[in-house]
Amino acid sequence: MSAETGQPPAARRRVELDMLRALVVLGLVFFHSALVFSPDDDFYVKNRETTDVVTVVAGLGVVWAMPLLFLVAGLGAHHSLRRRGPGGFARERLLRLGVPLVFATLVLCPLPQWLRLRAADPGYHESYGEFWPRFLTVHPDPGDFPFVLEGDHFETGHLWFVVLLLVFSLLLAPVAAPLGAAAGRAGGAVERRPGLLLLPALPLALINSLLGMEESFAGWNRWAYLLFFLFGLALADDDRIRAAMRRLAVPVGVLGIVLFLGTAPGFLSEDDPFTARNAVALSTRALFGAAGWCWVVAILGLLDRPREGNPREAGPPARVMPYLAVAALPLYVLHQPVVVAFAYGVVGWSAPIVVKYTVIVACSLAVILLVYEYLVRRTRVTRFLFGMRPDPAPPPPS
């Protein structure tokens, strides 16, 4: 181990992070299916009956799930940069993220928007082929960077995560070396004073409070995600940082719960807690940002525990997780259009909310996994279009 950085000489696979990433991506099927029944969210297809239960449960997810995905992505970027260097890393990111972003924006993203129009107006009869060119009618909008294209119907939709991840990767690649030097000093400071691990909560609170929270980006300000990515890139795999997270996981988790509960009065009483400039809204957003950091630290610390034996001999979960780990990006790209399509067909049923929700989730999961298994991962072309590396050997027959 390097005395200067505290880093191991070679990357060690973080099985718990693979598991976490896969579970978050699959959890998005449950999350977006629930938005069909939310009274607050402007989802593509809405059920006539809604329930406030969705708002509460969604809040418990948004405070930590997408921030963790960005942090884990930053950790992966750290190892990729070390292997490839800044130039090779940038090229790899353009292929692994840029190609599926363009492909899915052209092929998958128009569908939810078309179904939104059909769901909102029973008299709307424009065919999908007629709508598709209108979806692609765009003009530049640099003021909404990095979402620099705008149109009446155009959107990257759920691919905002891929847009931000690609932009963050390209912005930080040239400064990876000085970041690594600073990380070594930060790791030593945290080793001496573990409480310094809470410091990132302050800029996150300020960003969310002063710049506002954005509903389109899972309730966080887009630039708050840059801090999570940066932490993963520069610090999250430092053994001294990991030791501090393990040590503080429980108290920081309790603090996170207290801070999150402190947001309830503001979110329940304010008409627009995401963007209002009054004291209650500003403090509510600040508490949310700080709570999110605490939740992420607690989850990472609780999951990062020593494992005995060979993880490859740990039974079915150890065999399933590598499969899901490499599937995370394709499953993410696929999930929302599939959820919206099933929701469009189900909301008109005369059935209780719980029945509709169960059908949407079950059918969406089945189709997403089947499409991934039989249409995405089986050929080099489809693997390339969905950001997967070429399979060195054909998948075994089912």
C-alpha cells in the first residue's frame, strides 16, 4: 500500500458496490412505476386516483439513491483513469456513455413523450412515425448546460443521468492527477479527525439551498451530483476514508435520519419548496442536502465490511451480482420507456391502485430483463449500442 495515498497497489473489486448499483437500477422500476400514482409528480402517464403514500416513500429513495449511483460511478472512473490515463479515459467514456446516449435518445426517448400526448388527450391520433420527426425538432439552449438542445417535445428523459455522468467525466479527466494528490492529503486528515468526513455536507446543503432543487433530476440540483461523483473519483477508495466511514456509519446514519425528518415541515407546508426563496424553503433544501450526504456515508460504511472466504464460492447471489453489475447501464437505459408503456395500458383498468402498481412493476421487470438477455447482450452490435464491452465468448445457451 502506498504510504502517500493510502491506496492499494491494485484495484480490488468492491462487490457490495456492484450489488448496490444493480439494486438501485432495478429499484428505479419500482420508483417510476409509483410515480404513476403520485399526486405531485408530472409523470408521463397518470392514474386517475393517486395517493400521498407515494410522495413519502419516494422521498426516502431520492435522498440517497441517485447520489450513490454518481459516487459509485466516480469510484469506477478513478480506477479507469489509473489504467488508461486522461486521454484513454475520455475516449472510453465517449464510447461507453455517448453511444448509448445518442442511440437511446433517438430510439427510446420519443416513446414516453408520445404516450404522454395520447394519455392527456383521447382525441390525439398522431401516429408514432408522424410524431418522431417533431420530437427531433430542436434548437440550441446553452443556458441549460449540459442539456444544450431544446424542443417542444424533445428531451433526454431519464437519460439525464448519462448526460451528467458523461459531462462530469470529461470535465474532471484533465485534472485527475492534482485531484489524486489532494486526495492523499485529505485521506490523512480524515484519518486523524474522522469528523471531517461530514464536511461535504456543507457545500451540498449550499448548492441545493441557493441553486434550488430540480424535480427533473430526482430532487437534487444537477451540480450537487458533481460533488458525489468527485468524492467517488478522488476519495471513496482510500482505505483511510473507508475506515472512517465504517467507524461513523451508525451515528452519521442517525444524524441523516434526523436531518431528513427536519425537512418534513418545509416540504409539507411550502407551495414550492424546491425553488422558493423564503427562509423555510432555503433551510429545508439545506437540510435535505446535508441529510443526503449522511445517508450515503452511512450506507457505504455499513456495507463495507470484511468478507471471509472466496466470494465466488458464496452461493447464487455471488453468481447473480456480476451478471447484474455489467447489466446496470443497459437496464437503466431500457427501464423507463418500458414502465411508461405498461402504465399507459394499465391505468385505464377498473382495479385498485395496488393491483395496477403490481402489474406495472412485474411486467416491466420481466420485459426489461428479457430484452437485456436476448436482445442486448447477445451480439456485439447491441452491446456496443448499450455501452457494454464486447463479450469475449458467446453467452451459454439457456
